[in-house]
Amino acid sequence: MTYGQAVQDELRPQTRELRRMIPEVYKGFAALHGAAFADGVLDAKTKELIALAISVNTQCDGCISSHARAAAKNGATLEEAAEAIGVTLLMGGGPASIYAPRAYSAFQEFYAQFHPDEAQ
């Protein structure tokens, strides 16, 4: 089972339907997302790694997939993702030990997509 693109593909039809019903809510969320991930003192890569770690602790496969993809796209390395995910084991205990491997698997999938010459 993959935890990256397959999760996004599964959620896409439902998300599009709901977005059509409540476009202003999604527009507001998109604005918040853009502001939260804009480069500031922390760059987008670091923010995406933080979001990936939080996704593990909230046990959200869709969030894991989205932030794994964005972290890989923004230049996070396999080692950086592993370390960020590793912190979730401290903070999330047993449940994180289930979602952490899912997150790393998703990150590896997207890392290979964005960095085909470097993927292990």
C-alpha cells in the first residue's frame, strides 16, 4: 500500500465536490495556507517538515500525503524527513509509531518523484 499519491487520488473527488459547495470556505483556507507556508524566518521546507510531523500526531493520512509531497518538493532530504518524523515518536507515542512509517513511505514516494537521480 502506498501512502502518498494514492491517498491524494482517493480524496480528490470528494474534495472537489465539497469545494464546489463551499467555495468561500476553501478560498479562505487557501489564503491561510499560503500565509502559513510563505517564507519568513522559517523557510517553506522547514514549515512543511513541521506540518508533516504534526500530521503524524493527528493521524491524518491526507495531511501526511500532502505535506510529504510539499516537503519533498521544497527540497527536504530523506534524512531531514526521517528526523522530523522521529520527533513524532517522542511526542505521539504508540499511535505515532503507526503513522510515522506511513509518513516516511509517503515522503520516499514523493522524494523519488521530485529527485529521481537521488532516490534510494
